[in-house]
Amino acid sequence: MSRSASDEEFRAEVRAWLQANCPASMRTPFLPGDEVWGGRRRTFPSDDARIWFERAVERGFTVPSWPKEYGGAGLSREQARILDHEMRAMGCRSPLISFGIWMLAPVLMEYATDEQKAEHLPAIARGEIRWCQGYSEPGSGSDLASLATRAVLHGDHYVVDGAKVWTSHADQSDWMFCLVRTDAEGPKHDGISFLLIDMTTPGITTRPIPLISGSSPFCETRFDGVRVPARNLVGREGGGWQIAKKLLEHERSIISVMRDRAPEEAESLPAMLKRCGDASLRDRVIQAELDFLCNRLTLERTAEAAKAGRGPGAASSMFKLYGTELNKRRKELRVELAGYQGLGWEAPGFEPGELQITREWLRSRANSIEGGTSEIQLHIIAKRVPGLPD
Amino acid sequence: MSRSASDEEFRAEVRAWLQANCPASMRTPFLPGDEVWGGRRRTFPSDDARIWFERAVERGFTVPSWPKEYGGAGLSREQARILDHEMRAMGCRSPLISFGIWMLAPVLMEYATDEQKAEHLPAIARGEIRWCQGYSEPGSGSDLASLATRAVLHGDHYVVDGAKVWTSHADQSDWMFCLVRTDAEGPKHDGISFLLIDMTTPGITTRPIPLISGSSPFCETRFDGVRVPARNLVGREGGGWQIAKKLLEHERSIISVMRDRAPEEAESLPAMLKRCGDASLRDRVIQAELDFLCNRLTLERTAEAAKAGRGPGAASSMFKLYGTELNKRRKELRVELAGYQGLGWEAPGFEPGELQITREWLRSRANSIEGGTSEIQLHIIAKRVPGLPD
Amino acid sequence: MRRFELTPEQDQLQRAARGFAEKRLPVAHLRGLRDSHDPLRLSRALWREMAHLGWAGIAVDEAHGGAGLGLLELGLVMEELGRTLAPTPLLATSVIGATALAAGGEAVRAHLPALAAGERLVALAFEEERRFAPYTCRTTAHHASGGGWVIDGEKVFVLDGPAADLLVVVARVSGEPTDRNGLVVFAIDRATVGVDLQPLSMVDSRGVARIRFSSVAVPSADVLGEPGKGADLLDRLLSRATAALCAEMLGASDAVFHATIEYLKQRHQFGVAIGSFQALKHRAAHMFCELELTRSVVRAALVAIDRASPDAETLVSAAKARASDTFLLTSSEAVQMHGGIGVTDDLDIGLFYKRARVCDLTLGSSAYHRDRFARLGTGS
Amino acid sequence: MRRFELTPEQDQLQRAARGFAEKRLPVAHLRGLRDSHDPLRLSRALWREMAHLGWAGIAVDEAHGGAGLGLLELGLVMEELGRTLAPTPLLATSVIGATALAAGGEAVRAHLPALAAGERLVALAFEEERRFAPYTCRTTAHHASGGGWVIDGEKVFVLDGPAADLLVVVARVSGEPTDRNGLVVFAIDRATVGVDLQPLSMVDSRGVARIRFSSVAVPSADVLGEPGKGADLLDRLLSRATAALCAEMLGASDAVFHATIEYLKQRHQFGVAIGSFQALKHRAAHMFCELELTRSVVRAALVAIDRASPDAETLVSAAKARASDTFLLTSSEAVQMHGGIGVTDDLDIGLFYKRARVCDLTLGSSAYHRDRFARLGTGS
């Protein structure tokens, strides 16, 4: 794509706007807990974070390429690319971290009615409503299509009964986009529908699930006779599985994105190795660094190919698999390099950075499970290898 | 078991006999090609090998615990143990390497008629007839029970048509013990029979299969209308699968035994490592040595448990799996340690010991396939893990 | 000579230990200590019960109220305690402490009957680095002007330190900080003036302490062995402790493996038990083999120490390398194969996984012992 | 700036090379050379055909009859030749030889047109150890009394030595046997008096020689670069050669992987295609990922050299480490997954497996390059 003169004008314009509007403290890498998630009960880690959020919302820069009517800035593809490039160059943080933008909105754009779009998209763009997802259930992990949460139509309402697990931040979210079973007969994939549920509806209880890392980003949410207006159905009844498959692909990319936005590590593996002096770990550190480089190059190659209109079929599963497995290896190596100081649970006796090493190692163990286990990714990749039988 | 006075007398007696009868050159480890396999076309690498073979046959020491009527020495279990111990202590070679003794004879002892025993066992004991096995077929590898070689009864003869592969040394053998399909209807395991076939029967052709190591220990054998007397059926018609399963267990142990009797390696891995000076290989060499030690200890522990009447269920598969995979690793490490000199195919330019390193590495690749692939062993082991579903 | 088969007495001991661990020390016990922020991270009452069963003094000589048995017997109990991640003072007190005190003079040996009775707990304070470096010691011991010694320095990662009554402390009388020569070992009462103990909160919820010694006065009678030759005693303590820790890791690996098999059998996905998936079955079979090998080398190491075999140290390092790797493998696979609930604190799996990581670093990592195994001569 | 996407011309070149390799240089060609004990282990006639297609002189400048293209283009052809294990002089002559001769004076550069025409073959003789040690050199170069130089020594593992017309030889003018300084590089006619070449029979059936130099007289005009600074030129040759070899390994890995997938699809056991077994599928998926990563780093290394990027050497070592490992993995899995017939010489799989082992050692093993990658700085 050749760059037009107006694109260059646009570049100068956004650069000036970012200089004027993005506070200096928002041009640094994220620290733990610094993300702005929006929502009715939104909080901000600092005044600068609030200012940056509000200005970005005002300018439509939380969703730059969306139409203005939905709260976007109405940018062309090339303009959005320029904005992204300038923000990266300046080190600007994302003003808003949002499952609504990343996961729900693409589905709404494709499947929702105009009324649904008008109701939900602007609130997502402005960070007013925080969304969580309701897919997995206690009995259905990798076998998502076996989900059993029932939604039965009574007049103009669905009555929902069942439970969802691994609902990220459900306890802090305002709405949930949810897969429910509207037909218990027939093929299991055909009885699934996609429903939007206000978390303040009576009959919903949410409990955070403590992880081995000590944090509780996930929840279990129970539905007991929860009445959901029928107009909150997205797409046709029984058409939820098709939507879900799209969403799962989004989710795999999100997990990569989240990793990109994860807090910076204080010290690189080779630097830790030098300080640690345990030569026996060297080969594994080198291999991890080498694989990291190769993975990065492959992301770059895939992006180039995608721009040229091509892409390996199994790319998102491959990056999900390789990225998460590599991340686990790296986090575990950090613990090994830190020695006894990497095995602390709480102060006193351990620095915050040391405790972060421990917690991130344990947290990384969930990466290869959430968003589809590594085993499922291997299965998906194998399906895309030409010629391998099912 | 307490040792009786007569056992101690026996020990003194065999020790004296071995001293007098086992030539000095037969008290050294085997060199490649030094084994005595017997058979109608038997050859001997040296006069000493022939003398040792003939004396052992005369004394019944090729099959010490067999009854004398079948060519054995009629030793008690304890006496056989003593003989074995004394031979090991003196470093005596096996006077006869024989699939007949190791694999066929236990089957004949259990399933054959007295006529069959009288016909075959003495010839096996005396090394007069060399046997090969006919199990695998071009279309049936790990799925042995799918074998398709047909044997149809016409009067007092079976007419055999089909092909066998991986028949070790078939081109040098006199007879084959063979699995054939006598019933093509019904469950596939029930239509299999165990047949003894004279390799000189018209209609049999055998071709050696060259391996990647350059040697050809295996053959492909074709049967075209081969007439086999019905009295050569062992056990009942359709009862061959039960016999085959026993034999496969024997075969797994044989592969371990053969490895025990393999030519000694000229130089240990750690010694090669020292000379090679490539520190990056060190950790893998250590791990191989460590695993070798642990495997040896486990063999010892299993033997102790077996003596005490107990044994882990999956032991033979575990040792087949672990032993062959470890052997592959060790042989490959030898090549890596030898550098360019470990990559030669033929002289000049390479010492015999160097070429042996190359050839043994390539030969070791077959270990994890022959006698049941590593994948099949994993499957068998998994079946024995208590509680794991089928 | 047999070295793997147990005598009927040993077999009975192991069964008794298994029953006790299951009933009195299930994983819930560790969880309870953690959630109540128990300062000692073990139960002295339960330890007295174990002492009554004869386990605290298993390896103490009969003259001092013990059973006079070997390291193998200690290992059998450790293995069973490992199955439930039971936090007891057995390693620090009965494996290390009993051996250390037996090397002292009469005044020191006088602690042994109380140790065997479960009344006196011991901890070994020797580490000063971020990872196992047994001879690195900057803690100094000077002759005091009025006789006896004065100790100054700081020790890290003292296992079972928070509950200890008596500390076995390594200090330096001469030489450079990493020299093997020049060490001296003391038995020091925890309550001595100048001993400052800080309990740490570790990822595996066990009791570990950091201890400062500021001008701590120790009488000459409390020296263990010969000053300057402390490394000889330390080596003996570490060798026994490592083999015993391997037994604990073996038990824990076996338990977490079987818990995983149980889950593979019960959990259904896509209409079948997930244990029927071939990829998971092969991984289970692989773990089974690794466990069998670990069982052999751990047992061999314990027996070799009891028999003072020349290959004992080689076997100890082989055992630690393999037991570490097997525990890491089985617990890591357990987390992954349990899927989502494997990473929740609701299940015990995570506690095994955390313990495996701590065990690996304790007394020298897998990599450390592979290297030591090679330096000692690999025995093949 | 894009670095992975090919131009239409590059894409066309790669397709042409693939077609040529499939038709004129299938694996049967290598097999034929082996079974006929061909002394050169390559076909000069086929090489002339390749020269006519412009590939012998792909990287020779246009003034000397070449196409003046880059290492990426050489790599694309190497990748396609790798698919069929085609033994051609491309690496020794067109990657290494052309670069070496271009560093010489007019007399040496005069060989280039014949090289580009496929008439003159080159081999680099530098190794003297059992494994890659580029600066270790005991071969001496002395000034001759009547001008020029006299060479004495012995070289091992000279790739494509048996067919070479011209030898690029590294010798030492000063320093210790392992010094980087003190080397000198010559172009020496194979037919010169005192050059004694012994072809070797290698496991991968490629042409390799051991060469003795006994008082070989070389005129001063045949020195490449500056005497004493030979390592600078050698580094350049090895860097280009390594990246090109990686491309060959990538092509070979891809081919052996796809042959395996094809077999998994066709071979039936227990009533189904064995490719439907989950354990084999997961292993196939794993290989697929490794191949994708290898593809990226190999391409990046070739492009980095062409662009003289500062991270070129880091990428070359990363590429060699990964390409070696991926080729070893895919060819080893191919043997195992083919089962019985995988270990027979009837199939081509074994030839790939043997080639992978030789490729790993050639120009530095995977381990060597992992270490070099770390020493250069890992770029993360």
C-alpha cells in the first residue's frame, strides 16, 4: 500500500495529539495491577491513567477503526496502522484493556442486530461496561460443546440454569457473553446459543477460584432461574457454536497479546544466569532464548504473509501452543536461576521482584490450559497438517 | 534355597570340567561375527569355537536343564544356576546361539506332542537344526494378529501361501516356526495356527533385506503353494495366537540378552568424552550413564522380586522400551563423540573400531522397532498401570 | 546379596508409616498449617505420637533410647510421609540431627534421649548462598578469651528452623569462604543470646528460617567433631539427608502419579474417560517407567549408605538427580493433565508441584547432582 | 522492511529449482552414485546443466559471467536441492568458492567465469580436527627461497574434495596451532605437484576427501586476502556456507516430514490409518511447529547476511542450531514412524537420517552453535 500525502498528514497530527495528550507516566511499560479495565465500577491506578483513559475515549482511540457512531474514531486501515505504530514508538500504554473490544465486539459487528449494536458497542468503546465470557463449565473443559447450562424460552425471556467456570474477572464484570444450551436433543453442536447476560440479574452468584499462584483471576458463576430477555440472543437460536469457534480463535490471539502487555521482567535470563553462576543451567537458558527468537521471527513472518494475503492454517494454535509452553519454560528457569530467593511466598525475607518471580512461574502454568489446552492445540495443528487423517 | 553338599560337589565338578574343556580363546568376550549359530550349514569362526561347541553338546551343556533324552544335561534348577555362575565367572562364551533353544523350545515343551518333541528337541539341543521365526508380514507390523499368510488343509498337508518379513537369518536357517491363518472367517485372533516348516520345501524363496546399517540380518520369505505335513501343526488348529503371545514375551527378553552378548565397546562414553573435548556433550553423556545405572539397578531389583515370587506386571515391556531407547541414545552419542571419524562408511580413512561405531549406531535404530515398537511397549505398559482405561 | 527386597520387619514398618500418614498426616494437615499461618509449620503433638511409635529415634543407638536401625528404615518412613506431603521433623531431627549429635561429646550426646522421645527438635544451619554450596561459609568462629567460642554470621534456608530447639551450626575457623577445610560444627541451643531466627514463608508452606548469629557464645563441649575438619561431618550429614529426601520425593511422586491416573479414569470428555486418549496413556506409561527407575536407585542409595559401600556417594547423587527429575515430571504432568482444576488451590496437585520445585533445589539440584555423579565416576 | 516475503523473481527461481531437483536430481541420483561407487560422488554433466540455468554463478558478479544475486537466492536453490538430497557442488563451489575467489587478485578472479560456466569446481580445505574447529591449523606456509610459498600439512573432511579442480586452502604463517591470527588462504590447483587427495566413503554417500600437502609450491599471486589475516576471509566463507547449509537442511527436513505424513496416511494397522493414532498425531504436530520456526530463522539468517545486518552472525548460529535439531528430529521420527521398513535401505528415509547426522557436525554442531549464539549475545 503506498502512503498518500494525507496519511503523512495524519501521522503528524496523531503524533502531535499523543505528545499533547498521553501523560509521560503512561509512556512506560505496565507494572503489575496497572491496567485499566473500565466498567461500572472502574478504578484507576493513578490520575494520569484516568486522564489518558478519558482523553482516548473522547478521541475514539480506544477503538480507532470503529465507526464514530459506535464510539470509534472512524480511521481507515492505514490510519489505524499509523496510530498503532506511533503509539508503540512512543511507548504509550493501552488506555483500556477490554474483553469487550477484543472478543465480543467482533462477534457483535458480524452477528448482532442494529439495536444490539447500538446498545452495546458504544458502552464498550467508552469503557463503561466491562464484559466477561462464559464458556467453560465444570463438566466441559476441552470438550466445550458438551456444555450443559440450559436456557429455556418462557415468553419473551430465557430462564438460565447452570454454572460457568474460568470466567475471567466475572466478579468485577457488568455483563457476560455466554454460551448456553437451548436444545438438549439433536447433535450437541446444534443446540448451543449465544446470550448476553446482565450480571446484576437476580439468581447469579459468583465466587473467585484461588489459583496455585495465590491470585484469583477466574471465577465460578452459578445461574439459578436467571431471567434473560430474549432480545439478548445474538444470532439465531442454535447458532452459537459457529460464533464460539470464532471467539476461541480470538481468545488464542488475546492470550498472546496479554503476554505482550505483561509487566516487563526486571532482568533478562542471560543476565540472571551470569549472576547465578550455575553453569549447568546455561544450555537450557540458551535454548529458551533461541526458541524465543525463533518464535518472534515466526510471528513476524506470519504477519508479513498475512499482509500478503496468505497465512499458515494452523498459525493461531501454533503460537498459542509454542508461546505458552515457552513462557512456562522461561518462568520456571527464572525460579531456578533465583535459587532459594525464587521460592518465597510472602515477605519478609523476599523482595517484591523475587516474589513476582515465584508468582509468575505458578501463574504461567495456567497458560497452557486456558484458552484451549496444549493437547487441544496439538490436535488442531495436526488437523491442519495436509493429509493427516482425522 | 540352601546349598546342599552335593551342590558344592557339583560346583567343583563343573568348574574342573570347564577348566579342562573350554578353550582359553572361548573365555573372551564375543567379537563381531564370532557367534556359533549351528544348523545344517553350520560354520565356526575358529577351531576352538568348534571344539567348545562339540564338547558342550556332548555334555548336554547347550541346554543344561533339559532332560537327557532331549539332549540336555538333566540338571536341577540349582545346578543350572551354579553352571551359569561358573561360566560367567570364567568368562565362557555361549557355545551355541539359538532361537531354537530360546524361543521355540519353551513352546514345544508346553504344546507339542511327544512325537514332535522327539523329532525336534534333540536336534535343537545339538545345534543340528537352525530355526527362524515367521511372524510379521508386509501388511502386518504392530498389528500382528492381522496376518494374512494362508494355510489350507488338503488331506494330510497344509498348503501355505503368503509372505513373512523380518525373519531373522531366514536365509541361513533350516526350519521356520511360523504363524499362519487357517481360518479367514470369525475373530482374527482365533484363525491363527502355529506351524513348523522345513525351509527346503519347494515353493519357498528367501531374500535378505538390506538395512540402513549395511547389514542384512532380516529376510523376506515368500510361500507359493508350499505343502507342509499336517503333523507339523503345534497345538490345536486356531490355537496359534496364545502361543504367539508367549513367544513375543520371550522375544523381548531375547533382545535384552542379545544386547548383553553384544561385542564390548572399545571405549566408555566418559572416556570418549574426555578425549573429544566437546564440553557441550557432557550433560547428555552423564544423563545416559545415569540412566544406564538406574536401568541396571531396576533389572537387578526386578530379578530379586521375581525370585521372591513377585514382579511388576509391565517389566518385560518396560525393559524392552527403556533398554532399546537408551541403547539408541548411547550409540548416537558415540557417533557424536567420535566426530568426523564416526561418520565413515568404509575404509580407507577409518579404523575398524570407528566404522563399528557408525554401523552400531545405525543398527541400534532397529532395536526400538523389532520385537514390538516402542509405541507398542508404551501401550502395553499403559495397560498394566492400575486403573488406566483401555 | 539382596539389596532391594525388604525384611518382614521393614515391610511392617513401612505399612505402619503409611497408615499413620494417611490417618494422622493427610495433605489437609499441611494445608491447615498453611492456612492458619502456623509459626512452626509442623505439629509437635503429632511428632510426639510418632516418637512413641519409635520413629523419632529410629537411627539413635539403643543406649540413648533409640531403635538403632539404619537409614533404609528412615527412608521407608520418609517415603510414606512423602505421599501426603507430611511436614514432620523427621529429616532435620532424626536423619540429620541424630547423626550430628552422635558425633559430639558426652554433653552433646546427652540430648539424644530427648530427641528420641520427640521432645527435642534439631535443625542444620549451614547454607549461606542462594543455592546449595555446602562449604561456602562466611560465618566465623573465634576462640573466646574466657574459653569456648564466639560465632558471628548469617544462615539461610534452614530447614525446619522455626521449630528447632537445637541448632547444628557450621562456622569457619580458617581459610577462604569457599574452602572445604577450616570448618567447625557446633550444637547451639536455639535460646542462646545472640541467636535471631526469622521464619520465612515458602512456596511449599514448609518451615524454613533465616538465622543471624551475633556474638553467640558457645562452650567448647558443644563442638561436634574436630575443629577445622567440620566438612567431614557435614558430608556425612548431607549424604544421609539427601538419600532420605530422595525417599520422600519418591513417595510424593508415586502419590501424585496415582492421583493423576485416578483422574484420567474418572474425568470424561468427548464421551469417554480422558485416560483412554492415547497421547495421555503414553505419557502415563513414560512416567510409570521413570518411577520404577527412581524406586531402584533411591533404594540402592539408602542401602549403600547403611552398608558403607564404596559406591554410596555415586548412588546418592544418581538418586537425587533422578528423584528430582521424576518428582518434577510427575507433578508437572499432574497439573497439566488435570486441566483447569489442576491450577486451582482447591486441589492438592498444586501443593505437590510446589514441593517438587523446592525439593529440587534442596540439598543440590538435579543438575548439581548430575555433575557430582560424573565427577565421582559414573560407575559404569 | 519486509524480510520474509519473496519477490516474484525469487519465487520463480525457487519453483524452477524445485522442478529441476525433482526431475533431474531425485534421491535415486544419490543412490546411483553410491551404488556405482562413483569416485566424484556428483555428476559434472548435471552441474553444467545447472550452470546453464544460471545457478553455478548465481552469486558471481556479472562482470565475471555471473548473475550477481545474493545469498538468499543461493539459499532458495539449496533448500530445493535439500528436498531430494541432491549432491551438487553448489555449496562448495558457488557459495564458498565464488566468495573466496572474488577475494583474490586478478589471476585468481580469472577462474570465476569458468566457475560460473560449471566448468571449474572448488573445495575449501580448512579442517584438521575430528570436529569443527575453524582456526585450528597446523598446516604451514613458508616463503619459498625463489619467491612464492611452500605448503605442508594435512586437511580432513574436505567437502566435495573428490570432484574439486581448485582447492581453497588455509595454512598458518605464524602463531600457535589454535590462534585465530596468523592464517593465510591460497587458491591451489588440484593437479599441483605434492597435492595428494584421498576420497573417503562417508555414511551419507557424499563426496569428502582427506588431502595431504607435501612441499606444495604456490605462487604469491594465488594468495587470497592478506597473509596473517586469513581468518577474516575464512569467517566470511563459513558464515555464508553455514546459512546455505541451513537452507539445505530445511528443505530436507520438510521433505522427510511430508514423506512421513504420507506414510501415516497410507499405512493401516488395527483397521485404521496409523496417522489417526493420537500419539503419532501429536508428534506430527510438534514437528510441524519446529519446521515453521526453522523456516523463519533460516530465512532471516540468509537475508541478514545479504543486508549485512549487525545481528547476522547471531542469526546464523541460531539457524544452524535449530536447523540441525529439526533435521535430526524429523529424520529420526521418520525412521521410527515408518516402523520396520524405515530401517531398510529399500526406503529413502534412511538416507535422510544419515544426512542429518552429517549435516549436524558439518560447519559446527547444534551444540557448538548454541554456545556461539550465547557468546554473540542472544538478541533478546
